[in-house]
Amino acid sequence: MIRLLATDLDGTLLQSGGTASEESVMALARAAQEGLDVVFVTGRPPRWMREIPTMTGYRGLAICANGALTMDLASGEILSATHIDPTVGLGVCALLREVDPGITFAAELSLAQDNFVIDPNYQTRWERDIEFPRMPVEQMFETEAVIKLMARPSQNAKVDADSFLASALEVVSGHVDVTHSDIHNVLLEMSVLGVNKGSGLASYARSLGHEASQVAAVGDMPNDIEMIRWAGHGAAVANAHHEVKAVADVHLPSNDEHAVAILINSILSN
């Protein structure tokens, strides 16, 4: 019997336009009414979660930053955070610079203010109209608050998201957890070694008294693989990365076809 459903947001629960369909909102309400625990597990930082409760009707806990941080969506309070050790983080930056001397970095911080910082040459993609603090990586790690380190390749590098991740794994595997969450956005996402969506979900499930066999998890991108593998019932949406589909037990319709709503209703009807 499935007692807990963990769902990714972008590309999974949310539609391509970044909105929640009426079908998904109704299914989440049904889950709450019928006693199915739900948790959002996302690569998003807290600042990108503010509209989620209103959009989805869900006001519980969310596991953010690929498992590095847990927050209460109702209050906005950060409940726990796992920080990258500065020595490890700076060592990882040095290793990646050996692969790509023009690589640029950014960091998500567990701070209330200035919680996203970028190096002098880093180009933001989603928030180009915001002027974020710029600083060298040494200064980023002086905060001792880095929960997720991100890296973009040099502008003249001819790499896609998968090949960039593969080259990074060759040098930083064993130092940090590294993944990506968007085939159209060439960006590495790094957290403390052993911290990922799977570890975050496992910890949360244990806090509720649920075993892996009682948990279903659904996602679409490589940063979802660990939680789909850990859960007793792993699902991939139709628009998922091929590596996600390969580890999933169940294949669902796409995010634009209300995949999570279909999964919730299937769980509750059994």
C-alpha cells in the first residue's frame, strides 16, 4: 500500500508553462482528504517556492535544492539545510577549472537575504532582470552557507547538458553529488556527497514511519533518478529524460497530460 507520494515540480507536476492544471490541484486535494501523504521534491531553491502553495493548494513540507534543504511551505521557514564544506567546494571548483578553464559558478545559500550569488562572469538564465551579488567562489564559501553549487561551461564550449555532466563526473565524483535538471539548460548542480533527492526523500519518509515499499516517486530529469530508485514505486512522465525512464517501474503520460493527477487517482483507487 502506498502511503507517501513524492513528486518533482518542473516538468512533472507543473505543466510546460510552469502552472498547475486544475486536474492536478484537484488530485492533490483528494490526496489530502483521503490520507495520502504528499511531498514536493525539487531542485528549486526556497525563493522559487513562494507561489507554489497558492498555485497547487499544497502547504506542507518541500524538499528543495535537490535534497539539501527542507522548508515549510505554509510559513516559508527553513527547517534543515546541509552545507557544502568550503574546502571541498573550492577543491571541486579547481578540478572543474582543469576541465574547462572558462567555467563559471553560482551558489544557492541558506540565508534569508542574498541567498543566490554568482561569480563575475556567470550568466543567469531565468532571472536576467535581477542584479544578484557577484563575487569570486572563495567569497561564496566564506559564507559557510552554500547548499548548492552550480556551474556553467565556458561560452565557447560545445557541450550539451548530458556531456557536460559526464565530463564533470570524471573529476568530481566522490567529492560532491552532481547532476542536472534540464536538457535545454547546460548547468551542473552540486550538493554535499550523498545528498540528493533520494536521500532527502528517504529521511522524510522515515520521519513519517514509511518504508521505501510504501513510497511512490515521480520525476522527469536526472536529478530525480536517486529518489525514483529509492522509492518502492518509481514513475517517469512521458517527457522524461531517457535515463529516468530506464529506472522507472511505471511510465505515465506527460506533465501536460496531468501525469501526477493520474498517478494520485490510481493510488487512491486501488
